[in-house]
Amino acid sequence: MLLIWLVGIAHPVSAEVENPDSKAKKLEATAIAAGLFNDECLPLLNALLTYADSFNLTQYQFQANYLLGKYYMLRLYSSEALTHFQAAAIQANKISEHELEGFALDRMGLAYINLDKPDSALLCFQSSMDLYQQHGYMHRVWTPLNGISQLYSVKGDYDKAVHYGEMALSSLEGFDEPVARTIMYEYMISLASENEHAEDYAKYLDQYLSSLDPDKLMGDNSHLAIFYHSKDDPQEQIKDIQHAIALLSTQKPTQSLVNAYYRLGEVYNDEGQYQEAIEAWQLGQEFNAHFNVAGYRTTFLKDISEAYSSLGNDKEAMRFLKKYYTLRDSIASQENSKMLDELQLQYETAQKEETIAQQEFAIKQKTRERNIVAVTGLLLLLSVFLVIRVLRTRLKAQKMLAHQEMEALKQKHHLAALRGMVKGQEEERKRIAFDLHDGLGGLLSTAKHQFEKLMEKVDTHHLNGEARQTSQLIDRACEDVRRIAHNMMPHALMKMGLHAAIGDMVNLLQSSSDVDISFQNLSDIDRLDEEREIMLYRIIQELVQNAIKHAKATSIIIQLSQHHNILTLVVEDDGIGFDPHNSGKRGLGIQSLESRVEFLNGSLDYTSSADSGTTVTIDLPLNNADISSSSKKITL
């Protein structure tokens, strides 16, 4: 499923820049022409990045980093891809290209999924969605929703994966985005197929085929991989796939053509037509040479080997099996070229053991053939088949063990760097907030004091109005600095935890609005882990802002309570209320809030009606490792 997403989705990343540097533009065009599937693209992209950095060409810096991220992503180098996508997001933000920034955040989310960092992935997708909504790119909202769907699919939650996938499809209604709609339908069909949900598979396939005319998908649209119908009659399936192949063969080879040949081979193989299956897979293998997709390269070899084995042609079966292992080992070697020398030695040892095992097998086979001349051909064939199965199982176990060791060492190698990067980001936010509050804020306070001393030394009778206005302007600047620093990183949240941060937020809103806000802490919890505190603080902040801005509330009560290992948040207001069962009023803001609560494994409940206020109740499960306790209870 992730491979379909990586190969199928294609964000437009090109954006015009006034007076672009001709050399940078030429490097960019040459790298794109080489293709991200080819290794020749890497030095061209690195050259483009170096040149763009030297002349501070931010647009081309974004292009180079974004394409480098996609290059590494296709090769499953997720850490390297993440580094470049992060740089691309920063550069897009510098030039206020918010759509491009959203693209980079989407890809960061996918990289975090591969790195088993679901919390970070969700934050990236949420940030991307917020950007699209804030700047009017509503036709792009489907991409982060699709990313959240993939996140839940990886977690094994099929229902939520389908829920967010359908939200992505719904967000495309009213927009002329046939490629995006095709990508989503293929994803939903693949999701249902991998989870063996036959009804959903048939439903999404019918929707896909009824919404698009396959015979007219020959121009810009190359997503014809699921052209064929899901029919009970295999021969009808074969006819449909052959029709799709005929259509796709009239244009430049695409990934869809490779997919179609692979599916044709699967149907033939299921029907026992092994020779036809082999021919279809070999054709698919030839077309895959245009794309060099590692997953297909190895899959074709393995399936062809098993088909020859089913035909009783053990010689060909062994030949393709050797190709399969050789190719898989080569790919694994390329992906792990940065591993330690000790791991490389282990891998080479495993290769030598494989060669010795194959040589021993060949010797035993020859000896056995000399000793059992009198045995019938059927018994000989059975013996050879059993030996091949034993050898294949042994080789598979050895390779699996070596691969696991490689992945473990690779993960350990990148863990320290990743932790340092995340910590550095948080420290930078704290530093900026500190500089604003203690640096610029202190400077403004000193200016206010010096101004007051100056006014004492001069005749201010005719300057009273101007002096008072100047003093008020300095006071307002001080308040703005404190507010900006507080919004960037609440000081109390970092120093004293969630309760103190909520108290600060209540005090600030009390002083800047006519709304009566109170906070009641009825729990024994002193601190949560930092990530939960930040997310819970943002949830409370969004609920309070909604009550003030949209519900026009005059009184708001925030309450935290705890029962065993359940933390309950209640936010109640006396605003105009709304109908929570009216789906037309449930905008993306509410959906975003629900997704945050769901990801924390919590539950969300609304109680509201017109002119009677709103009560929002959120229950969050807690582990003992997530909290520290205190006997303090606070009421503000």
C-alpha cells in the first residue's frame, strides 16, 4: 500500500520565480528529465542544491530539497528523506509559498510513518491541513487526510483508516481533480483488498469504474492499474485485464502497465495456467525495467520461480530462485551501504554460507542421482522438490535474520540524531519565546521607566496628552510581546505544567475580554508527559477560542477531573450553541479536534442546542508512566 502511495501520488512542485537563474533552471530541468527512479538523478540534484545555496535562490533550494526527499523516499531511506523535506518546508515558508509548504509537510508525515513515529506524523498532517484551510487550498485537503488514513492503517485500525479515506474523497467533491480522485479510489481499493474486506473492495471498485471512463484515460491520467472488474469468472477477469493492457500499450509505458501484467499473471497462476502466468510476469518484468521498482523486480522473480516449480521444471525454478536471492541481496546491500563494517562482515559471511549450502546441495543431488538410478522418475522428482523446499526455507531464515540485524543497527544509528533534531526544534521555540519575553520585553520596560523619569524633569503641562498616549503605546507593546511569546510557547506549560498554563491562559483572556472564565482542577495529577500536555493545552485553547469567537459566550468553565486512570476534561459555555447532529455544521475544525482526541485514544462528546450553550466532555485514558501525582487542587 505504501509503495502504491509513493509511486502513484505526484504533487506539482514547480512554481515560477521572477528572473530565475538560467544555470539553476537548467540543472533543475536536467535532473527532472533524468527521473527520480534513476541513480543519475542524485548528483544532478545535489549540484542544484549546492548552486542554489551559494546564491541563496530559495525557490530552487526548495525544489532541490523536495526532489531529494522524494528520491530517498522511493529508496526507503526515510531519515535522509525527512531531512530534505524539513528543509523544503522551511524554505517554502520563507517565500510564503504555503501550498508548497503543505506538500513538504505531507511528505514529512509519510517519512515519520516509515520511521515508526506516529505522533510526529499526525502533527505534520494536521499542520498541512491547517495551512491548506487557512490559505484557501481546499482542493489539497485530501492529501493530509489520506496521510492520516495511512497512519491508522499502519496501526491496524481499519475502520478509522476507511473513515479518513472517505473524508479525503468527500473533500474532493466540487473540484475538477480527476487524478487525485483516481489516486484515492485506487488507495481505498488496495486498503480493502489488503484487509480482506470483500464488500468494501467491490463498493470502491464499482464507484471508481462508474465515475471514470477507462477508454478516455489515455492523456495525462496514467492510473489504469485497476481497470479490470472483479468478476467471479476468471476468464472474464483475464479478458478485462488484456483489454487494459491493449489500451496502456498504445502510450508510453507506465507503472499501470506493469501492474496489469502482474495481475494477469496472478489470475493465470490461480487457474493453474502456469506457463501463461510465467509469460505474463516476464513481460511485466521487461516493462518494469523502465521504472526499476525494487519491489516488483524481486516479486516477479520469486513468482516465476514458484510457477516453474509447479510445472515440475526444477532447473528453471532453481535458476530464477537464485536470481531472486541475488537481486534481493543486492538491493539490501545498496539500502544498507552506511552500516558498520561488522554488519557488512556478517552479511558477507551469510553470503558465503549460502554459496556453500548451494554447493553442498549440488553435490548431494549428484550423489543421490548416482545411487538411486533404479528409483522411478516420480520418486526422484518428489525428493528433489522436498530438498529445494528445505533449502529455500533455510536460506529465507538466514536472510531474514541478517535483515533484522541490519535494520536494528540502522535504527540505533539514526536514533540519537533524530532525538537531537526534535529536541533542537523545541529548544529553538523556547529560545525565541524567551528572547521576546525577557529580551525585547525587558527592553520595553526599561524604555517605559526611562520615559517616565524624563517626563519628571521637563515641563509636561502642555505635553500631558502626548505623554499619556506615548506611555500607553509602550504598555501596549509590552502586552503584545508577552502575548506573542506566550502563544509561541506558554512559559508556565514548560516550567510548571498543564495546570499553571491553563491558569495563565484564563488570566490573559480575563484581562483582554469581557468573558467570565474559570478553571477548576479536581484531579490528583501534577504533570503529564510533555507531548500530551502540549496537545491537551492546544485542545483546551481551541475550545475556548471557539466559545468566544463563534458561540459569543459570556461565561466559560474549564474543569479537569480524574477517576482511576481516566482524565476527564469538561469545557462548558453559555453561548448560542449548535446542533451537533447537523453534519452540515461539522466543519473541518471540529473534525480536526476529533482526530486529535481519537489519536490520544480518547472519546469526545458534545451536548448543545440552540440558545442553551455547549458542553464538551473529553475522556483520556492514562498509563501510570504518563503522570505524576500531587495532592494540590486549584480553582481559579
